[in-house]
Amino acid sequence: MINLDKRNPNNPPVTFSKIIWKSSILAMIFALPALGIFLGIYYSTGNLLVGAVLGFGVHFVTLVFSGRISKWLVKFQE
């Protein structure tokens, strides 16, 4: 496969399956907590506005830490 890391050619090559797998995990980390909070609040209280505000807040917080989360996920090699 193609080795995209020019600094250290001894690293294992990046495969298409690793890219798909890690990007799917990253998408789930960003989307599912906010969606769970939104749906949980909406179905338990029936209040759409509170659910949307808290869901957006959780989504925003996860996006603030997206750089750290993605760096951790890239370091976690299989």
C-alpha cells in the first residue's frame, strides 16, 4: 500500500480499510452522544427546544475536542 508518512518510512502503510474504520468511529463519537441526549430529552419530557439546545451543546463540546480525539484515534494503531 501507500506510505503517506514521509518522516518515518518504517511505519506500516495506511490501508483503505483503516481509513474507513477510523473515520466511522470518529463520526460515531461526534454524532451519537448528541443524538442520544436530544432524543432522550425529547421523548422523556416532550420538550423539543431543551433537547435541541442540550444536544447541540454536547455536539459542540465534542467538536471542540475533535483534534485531541482524532490524534488519539490515529495513535491507536492495530
